[in-house]
Amino acid sequence: MSIRSSFLRNRKLMFALAVLLLAAGIVLFRAEVGRRADRQPPPKPVPVTVTPVTQEDLPDEVPAFGQVTALESVSIQARVTTRIDRVLVEDGQLVKAGQVLFQLDDQEFAVSVQKARATLEHDTAQAEYARLEENRNLALLKTKSVSQDTYDQAHATYLQALGTRDMSAAALAEAELLLGYCRVVSPLDGRLGRIEVKAGNLVTENGAELVSIHRLQPIRVSFFVPETRLAQVREALAGSEPPTVFISPRDGGQTELTGRLVFMDNQVDPATGTITLEAEYPNEKLELWPGQYVSTRLRLRVDHDALVVPEAAVHSGPEGRDLVAVVGPDNRVAIRAVHVVRRQGDRAMVTGDLKTGEKLVLDGYLRVTPDALVEIQQSSEAAAKPQAVPAAGEAAYPQAAPAAK
């Protein structure tokens, strides 16, 4: 028993000693880890680029592609069958309304006018004689010198003469009209196309086209917008002034033209889900040409004093929230939730806990965490500089708008 008791006592002493040694080891290990941590340098700041929050007037615009169309287009055809005597214009010439384009051979029609005029003079004289004859018979009827039947015949003869005279007057008017058709005139101000006939050619009534004319001042631009924008377009058209449309020719130039929305189609195209709109532009310098393709931006409204940030500074977070990383004065990061009201190109209009001038992380967002220390490598203030919204009639941007996202 004494040996067994001694063994148990020694075993307990050894276990206690082991526990003490383990505890001492843990204390020494923690102390060493703490000393090493104190000797380690602080974590390096995360390199990021930032952009400021701006307050500006942000237009709501719909980009689209369009095609220039003439406000009026006519195809000139001969109204009579005859030979072309003279061509008085040249290919592509600018013409005015009423200007003579072609002189047709009118000799036959001039003779027809003379014949119709002579016939009218003859029938007018016959009508006058019939009137006098009626008056004589009326006087004789009052004295009972002629019968009622004789007077009725004289009266009917007079009425027939009047009808014949009126028919001759109409024939003269028709002959003069056909003679006038020998002078082919422009019905509008515009520019001619290619002249398809030459002097001496025979033309027929309502036959082949002689030349086409397009009215270029003003001119129209036809384009399409999605039906999802229909309500906004109607609201803009109901305003006191028609919406502005910015037009950019696709010829590599930098000029942007300013027109006005003047037409909205009365139905949505079910095949494409779009609605046709037309803008009108004065085209005083003939910058636009029928058939030309252009880029357009329809301005529906302008949100004044809006908080605007680059779209790249807004990131999707949990539960679909929009998040931004705000860099404070101490270069520490704070993650904040915002609400994106709408996007315009590469910029977003937001609401939430943001102030004008605060800096947002633009590049490096995925490397930062709340309260992380950052180092600003490059500021994007120039890119985020507010863009002035032009007044009506002025171009907003020197170039065409980017494609819709």
C-alpha cells in the first residue's frame, strides 16, 4: 500500500508540474508574439484613385441614331405631251418657288388658245343677238303682236346661247391652262437633283420624272426612342417649349447642331418596340443633307443642383444596395449606401449621405475595407468636373453622346 500511495503522489506532482510548465509556456509565447507585433511596421496604405462628389445640372437625354429627311420633296413631271424646248436650270441648282425650270414647246397650245378665244367671241356675239331677240319678242308679247310660244322660243334660244358662251369660256380657260403647263415651274424653294431630260426630248403627260426637288431649309431628322421613354417624351412635348435635340453628323467632324422636337408618331412600332420622332433644324448653312445618317440626343429635362458622381464609383452591395467608398480627411475609408436616381452616360445622379466635395474611391474599391487607410495615387477631379448645361439653342457637348448603357 505504501508503494502504491507513493506512486500516486508522484504522479499527481508530475501532472501538476506539467500543467505549470504548459501555462508558463503559453504566457511566454504570448509575450513573445506581443513583442514581435510591437516590432512589426503598421500595414501599408491601400493605393487608390479618388473622384469628388459634384453638384451640377444634369440633363436627362436619350441617345439614338437618326436619318436626315427633306421637309418637302417633289417629283417634277410634265402635265402635257410635247417636246422640251429649253432646259433653264442645271443639276443640283438651288431654285426658288415659281422659278421656271423647263420651257416646253407651246406652239400647238398657243394656237388652241387662239381658237378657243375666237370661239368665245363668236358665242358671245350669238348670245348678245339672242338677248336682243328675246327683248323684242317680249315687247311684242305685251302688245299681243306675237304668241306666248314665239316668246318662249326666243327666251330658250337666249338661254342656249348663254350656255354655249359659258362652254366656250371654259374651253378657253382649259386651253390657257394647258399653255401654262408648257412653263414647268418649281413649286417650292429647294435644291434640284439630277436633270433626267435634255432639250428636244419628247415628254408625256404624267410620264417620267424630269427632276426632283428637296426642300433643305429647314430640314428634318427622323430617329427612334424606346417605348419605355414614351411617357417622358409626351410630358416634354406638353411643356411650354419643344424639347431640344442635339444632332451630330457622322462625318468625323466635331460640330453638334441644335434642333427642336416637332413630331411624335401616333403609334409604337410593335416589331421594334420603338416610336418614331422627328426633329427640325434650320439648316441655314446646309450642314445636313437628305439621307445622311446622324447621331442624336433628345433632352427631356434637366435636374438642377443634383449630386453627381462617376458611375464607376458606385458599386453593388448586399441586398442590391448601391455603395460608395468615401475617403475622409485622415485618408480612412467609410462605406456608405446611396440611391442611384438615374444614369446619364458615365455619370450617375445619387441621393444619400453624401456632400459636395467629398472624395470617393474610383479605382481600388475591391482592395479597401471599412476604416482602411488609403493612399491617393491620382485624383480624377478633372474627369468629374461639372459640365455646364447650355441654354436653349446651344450645343451641350462638342461630340456625339456615348451609346446607351
